[in-house]
Amino acid sequence: MIKKIKDLLFQNRTSKQTVVKNVVWLSLSQVVGRLIRGLFIIFAARLLGASEYGVFSYALGLAGFFTLFADLGINSILTKEASREPERASSYFATSFWIKIFLVFFAVLLVIFVAPYFSKIESIETLFYFVALLTIFDNLREFFNAYFRAKE
């Protein structure tokens, strides 16, 4: 029984089985990512209290606006082009990785240096450093998900 499950989840035998395997892994990664994010939000709400959590949510929302600049369609382009031409996938990955690093760096700079000017809340500036760190991890996770979607 365990061998059948391992074969289903780790081997490409038929196109139908490959689709099932990909759906399982992509769904699992989405569920786990959202579960971790949800637990983090619950933990932050309990730790910070009502008013401080409101400030945290405001910082997260404001930073989310600036992190739109961290993608600009790179993930979609990587998935499309790498799946269309698998022999050039590593080249596409390397190029888009460095573009993504630059865009994430730019978005983090926006979050740290520009976002505080949009708020008059005093305690929010230190939160932007933490939110910038979340931005880095979130964008890199999405980038690697796009790469693995293209590979399968």
C-alpha cells in the first residue's frame, strides 16, 4: 500500500497519474503555505492584542501594495516559457531568478523607505522590517512554485 502511494506521488508513469501527482503536490504546497500564514496571523493577534494587531494589519496591507512590484508577471512568464521549451528551462530559471531577486530587493526598499511616509502611526516603522522579511519569503516561495509548475 505504501509503495503504491509512493509510486503515485513520486513517479511519472502515465499522463493521468502525472496530472494527479502534480495536483496533489501543488495543492499540498498551497494548503501548507496558507496554513502557516494563518497560524502566524493567529499567533500575531494573540501576542499583539487588538490595537497593536490593527497596526500590524495596516503595515501588512500597505506593504502588500508595494510588493506588487516584486512580481510584474515573472512567475507566469517563467511557467509558460519553461514548459513550452523544457530544454531551455534552466536558462529561463536563472535569468528570471536574478530578475526576481532585483524586483524583490526593489520592493523591500519601497516597503522600508517609502511605506513609512504613508502612515502617521509611530510604532509602525519597526514593523515594516518584519513585513519586508515576509515579502522576501513569500515572493521566493511563489517563484519556486512557478518553476515546479513549469517542470511538470
